[in-house]
Amino acid sequence: MAPLKAEHPLRVLVVIASPSDETPLDTAAEKQRIQAALQPLTTQGLVDVTIIEGPDTWERLINTLLPNQTHILHFIGHGAFDEDNSEGVLVMEDADGKAVRIDSERLRVLVRVNRVCD
């Protein structure tokens, strides 16, 4: 694989979903680990980290990702497999903080339009 060519800063978008009707995850600890690991690079202006968390995760991801030149998308939350459609899903939060399943096709289209990882 050829290395990713990117101008600085490298933009990282962290999406944290912890729906109230799913098993709780220690998302705060993972968020803290990411921030601590990247802090030296953010201080130098080499990495820019944006964090989305709380209700309406999917809509906020759409609104943040499309106009942005995101290099890395990191998801913290639940995932599942939809047996009926034979595809993976990410469990995000709706406006009320409840679980909403986002199928892999919807995520693929969103990422492809934005060209994350290209």
C-alpha cells in the first residue's frame, strides 16, 4: 500500500455513541486515551481532533463529515450484524438518545462521498 498523502493538520473525527437503551460502554475512558495519545501532535498543530457525542449521532456525523476533509474516522460504540441483510451495522443515537442502527451501506455511501480514506 502506498502511504496516505495528507497536508497537515491530519483531521481525525471521533464519533461516540452510547444509546441509553444499550449496554453502557466506558466511552469516557476511550475518549480520554485518544485525546492523551494525540495531545502532543495536536499541540504541534499536526493533528486536529473533532469529537461528536450524544444524541443525534448519525445526523451530526453527516453534517460534520460532508463539509470536512476528514482523514480518519474513529467510532466508539456498539456494532452488530444484521442477519436479514447480511451486513454489519453501527449503533448510533437518535435525537432522544435511543439506539438507531446504521447499516454499512449508508455509512459506505457517506464515507465515499466525502472520500475518507481515499
